[in-house]
Amino acid sequence: MKIIILGAGQVGASVAEVLTSESNDITVIDLDSKSLAALQDRLDLRTVTGNAASPSVLRAAGAEDADLLIAVTQSDQTNLCACRIARTLFNTPTRIARLRSTDFIEHPELLDEANFAVDFSICPEQEVTDALAKLVEFPEALQVLEFAGGSVRLVAARANPGGLLVGKPISAMRDHLPASVDARIVAIYRDFQAIVVDGDTVIEAGDEVFVLAARDHIRRVFNELRRMDQPVKRVMIAGGGNIGFRFARAIEQDYEVKLVDSNAERAVFLAGQLGKTLVLAGDATDEKLLGAENIEEMDLFLALTNDDENNIMSALLAKRLGARRVLALINRRAYVDLVQGGEIDIAISPAQLSIGTMLTHVRRGDVARVHSLRRGAAEALELVAHGDAKTSKVVGRRVDQIDLPKGASIAAIVRQLDKPEVVAVHDIVEERKERVIMAHHDTVVEADDHVIVFCVSKRLVPKVEKLFQVSFGFI
């Protein structure tokens, strides 16, 4: 694909890195020539220096025959104007805009074809907030991802010595679960390397394990890998920027929340906007402040400022002073790999969280969702199966008959039902319009199934996409 990326910041650079590795023709526009030069030194792409919302600059970047425009500058206005120009002057087929302000998201009519012509909008800050909220729900997890509108969850965790399955083969999981609960361990990473997974694979302490199950069952399955940590009750947030503010507002009704911000004026503003959160003006790297606020009683400490070094230092300090679990928001990818798994329990990259949303619109075939895993090294895809046994390489076939590349596995299928079925969940009876099926060797894929595929390497993705493309005979 020919793709134009507007903005060479953290998000734009991360997207460019992923897309250039997949043989796309990439051009990046930014006002900062130094940032562009740094990108061009390490990636095979073109750069154009200039205003991303200028027709002449877009034309110089090749907008006249571009397949996709990804506008991820720091300015919402620039991103919106660029999408409108790309549609009006160049008829660019697909336009994605990063929008930081909730004003535009609350008025989606402004993004339609008659106005700013944005096909898909993304908000990295909101995606980080949503990811953090899931980690509060699963405090032992490294990552919690959803498919099929939330009906399926994929959870990554480090197996600890107290887990029921540690030291046992994966097939033993069946002995611990009720007959009504099914799950799949789709991948295991040991010493940073993916290992081949089958029923005889023995889980070792320290393994990074990816478990997939229906939303209603994931907690039960997850407990097989780790001793259940006590539920999160007390949370401390360092940094009251967009992400810290959004996160505090999202969880303050259910948890005891303290928020520390170094800017006194910002702290006053936050105190007026947040209802139950205790807002403190101070430095989260101040040992006396953390001690005075009983950091040792915190179940979760999150360093969410815009400064990577401050986040790392405050998270390390909080851990040393007794916080049960600490998380640091880190923009630089090299730092993420460096710190996670040591004293810092979880490191999150905002750019990596956003990449999955954008990849959904770049992937070929009918891709409903993409999640980038392990800092972009692996991917989990939700693909829609179309056609029939004559026009499709997957429909009407058992899983063991599908020619998947080595390292790719079908983990689950979400099937839409003609009639809703009644399901009892935790003594609550609900009607469900879809059924979650854990994929086994004899599971048959049907037309319109949402198929969740795990790829231990993103190099496998083009082959998987090709499998799900129907032949020309399909109408």
C-alpha cells in the first residue's frame, strides 16, 4: 500500500516502523526536519518537510495516488483539515485521524463525509486509559485484550511458582476446569523466545503465557497460572495530564484514588474536575511525599507523566517503598523492553497500543480487529471468514485441514447465532447473540465466523491474510 503518515512524533514514528517492515510505500510529513532525518536514517521511507494540512505539501508527498492517510500530528485541527483536503482534492480512499479532544468524539457527525471526512478516528490517550482499566481488573496481568466486541479476552501473564499449572503440561489445565469452561493457551514466550505449544508443553515459572477464553471464563482460567493477588482497592497515580486525568475519572467511583501532579495550578484544576480522587500537588519522585501518603498501602502505583525518566524513577521508588504493583508509561520503545519484568511490573507504550487500531485498516481481507503484542513482535487478528468450501480456503474445513503457516494458530471462533441462546453467568441469566468456541483440531469454520488467529511473529500475517481471502468466484 502507498501510505502517507502525518506527524513524526512517537505515534507516527512507531506506525512508520511497523508499516515499513511490511513492504509498504511510506511517506512521512512533519515540520521538524531533524525528526524526519532521524526516521529516514533508520527506516526505508520518504519524508517531506512542511505543514501537513497544506495541499501543496500533501501533493508533494504523493497524495494523488495514496491508498491511506494516517494523520497523527499533535494538533487535532491539523489532522482534521488534512483529512478533508485529502478527500476533496485527492480522493484518498481511507483517512485516519488522531483526535485528542473528546469534543470531536462526542459529535461524530463532524467526522462524516460532508464535514471533515474522517473514516476512522483514534485517541491514543483513551486507548491507554481503557488498557489501564483492564489491568486494574486483572492486576496480575501484563496485557488484557478483547475481541468480538469484548466477548473474548486474551490475557498475558507471567507464570509464577504458585500457579496450579506451573511445572505441568498444558493438557493438565483440563483437569482443573469445569466441563463448561474451555480455554486455549495460544503462546508461551520463554527467555524472550516463542516456543512451540502443544498439549505436552510444560509451563515453567517465569514464562510469559498468553491465555484466551470467553469473557465469562477468563478469570477462572487465569487463576490456574497465578495465585490470585488481592483485588485492587487503593491506587496512586503520578501525573495529571490527559491520561492521568482520564484514568482517575474512569476509576474513582470504584477505587480509592490519589493523584499527584507537580504543577500546582494543574492540581487545582484536577481537584475541581474530579469528584472522589484526592489530588496532591507535589513530586512523585519525592520519597517523603510518597511516605506521607502511605505508598506501602497502595495496591497499584501508576506513573503516567509525559517524562519517561520520571516515570521510571517514580515507579522504582514506589516499588522500593512498598507499593504492591507498579506500572510506568514509557514512550521510548527501548526503555519498555529494558525495564519491564524487573522492579517495574508493567511498562506500557501508548504508541504500541494505538498501532493495533491502525493496523486493522491496513490489513488485507476482512479484518475486524488487530492487537499488536510483545511490542510489535507478534500479532493477534480477528478475521471474518467469507465464501464457501469452493471459494474459501478456510470455510467448511476443520482447523487441522487449514494450511496455516508454522507459528500461527486458530485460537477461537465467535459465531453469530440465528436465534439468541440463554446462558447462565454467575447466577445471572442472559441472552447471547453469539457463541464463543475454543478451536480444536476438529472444529469446522463456517461462513461469517469471526476467527481469532495468533501469530508468534508478524512475518506470518501476510500468509494468514491470504488464507482468508476468497477467490474471484465469490459474489
